[in-house]
Amino acid sequence: MGVEGDAVMRRIVGAAAWVIAAVILNASPALAAGIVDQQQTDTGGYDGASPTWGPDYYEIQTFTAGMSKPLIAVEVYAGAFVASGATGSAPNGQVMLEVLPMDTSTAPFFGFVYAREFKNLPFCPPSQPAWVTYTLSTPVDLTAGTEYAILLQAMAPNSLDWLGSCVTNYAGGEAEAMNSFDPFSLKPVNGYHSGTEYCTLDLAFKTVMGNVATPSPTRAPTPAPTATHTLSPAPTHTPIPTHTTGPGVLPPPPLPPTVTASPTIQATPTETSGATPTSSPSAAIVAAASATSAPTSQVAGITSVPSAARSPLPAPTPSGPDSTPIAAAAALIVVASLAGAGFWVWRLRLKP
């Protein structure tokens, strides 16, 4: 390729660069940085016109988010209308935009505002409504499948001229209007007035989302714990206390003393010729004999009466583990004592 060919190529490359630069400079900043999610771009309406709404009215377009991303900008096809000779605090065509949550399936929740921005719209006339971009100073995290509302209100003495479509082009929401001083006046635009110019079903808008995904804390899956990361603490073995009494509980009673089964008889009678033996069995024999329930016992012709000076032994209280063996042992002792006493009485009577 010669010098002339190189020059032609340079001209072509330069022209392409100018075209690309022009496209970049004229492109919407919001569109260059984000993705258009929801939109309704028909502005034909009532022969390309629409009713104008004064500063006491809200005009609203509801929409359903298609992705869970931050909303970074909203575009509307609108303008500011000022009557001839009107004066007020905002003659520059200032219009407020708000992004609201929905209270019901058709009613925005006016008590909470996700975003609020102000912008000067072109005056109509002499200009015509046009696409205007409201860049949100703080992005709003939207959730896919959730309905939201875009609200526009003109600042006095301006009126709002927001164009739209008189056919249903957008199924995710609708065009509504409301007197700002009367929440019960909220209704679709096409039912707000009987005039044919109130035919708008959907207003012209675009929602621009950021490229960064917004995780939803309510939808994010919670990782299940694994056995390698979660260790169960070792069980603690608490010994069961023995012989421990709780508050207000008396300890078990002590065991009764061991009873000796063979008492020693030490009484020795004094032998007197022809006289009745004066000696009697020992006190142990009398005490043992008195423990029986029989009032009088007769052994070998000798009557033995329990001593009146001694009170009978109390019956063993069944507070121990088991009183049956003790009672049996006591009975054996009584029987043995009576048998021994009888033997000695019999022996003494046989002696001269």
C-alpha cells in the first residue's frame, strides 16, 4: 500500500474514532453504566399528548423489578408545563421524582421513600417532552419479582406533562394519579376523569440497574454445618451422689443394736433345810419374762408374776430395715430364759 493508501486509511480510522466519541459523549451516563431492566417506551398516548397535572397532584407509574440489583437511575418521557403569566417559587421547571415501595398490589406506600431527586425539565411550550434521566444519588436495592412505584410531582407553579400509552404495553404495573392532599383519590389515570385525554394506561419510563448483583439476605441460602467444622462437645458424666439427702429430708435412722441371744443367769439359790427357796431368778430373767404378753406363767408349780415396779419394754418400732428377725430373736430369748428358770426351780425343789 502506497502513501496515498495510508492517508486514506488514516482518514477512515479518524472518522471512526470521531463517531465512537460522539456516541459516547451523547449517550446517557446512566445507560452507559447500567442495564435497562423494566421499560415502557410508547409515548403516543392521546395523539401524542396527555393531561397536565398541577403541583397538588402526583402522577405514578408502578413497575415490577426483573432482577435483584441496585436501581441507579430512572428515565421518564416528560416535561414541565407553565401557564402564560404564571409565577411561583420554581419557574425553572423543577420536577421531583421519588421511588416508593408498594403498600398493596395497586397502592404505593407514601410513608416511606427509597429515593428522592429533583431535576429541571424542559418547558412545554416552547419545547416538547423528552427523555430525562434522574440519576439516584443513593442506589436502591431492588428484589426481582417485587413491585415498586415511580412518582413525579411538579413544583409550583409548574404542572407535569408525562406522556405514555393508551394501550396496555406493560403488564408489570399501571399509570395512576392522586391528589397529594387526599390519599383516597388514588386511582388509575384512565379512570380519573371522563375526558378522552385521560386514556393513559402506562406512562413512558425506564429503570436502569447497576451491574453489581445485590444479594438478598432473605433469599441467600444458609450453609449447613458439616461434621468436619462442627464438633460436638464431649459429654460430661456427673456421678450420682449416694447417701445424699435433699433439703428438709431426714437421714435414714440408724440400725438397732445387736441383741445377744444367750443372757447369763448368775442367781445361785441358798439351800435351807425344809425351807422354801428364797432366791428368785435374776433381774434379767424377770425383765425378759415380763416382755411377754402373758400376764402369769406357771412353771413346775411355781407361779412367777412380772414385777410391778418395772414397766414393760416398748415394742420395737418398725423404723429399721426389717423388724421381723429382731422380734424372732427376742422371742427365742424369752423362751430360753423361761426354760432356764424352770430348770433351776425344778432342781432346787428336788434338793433336801
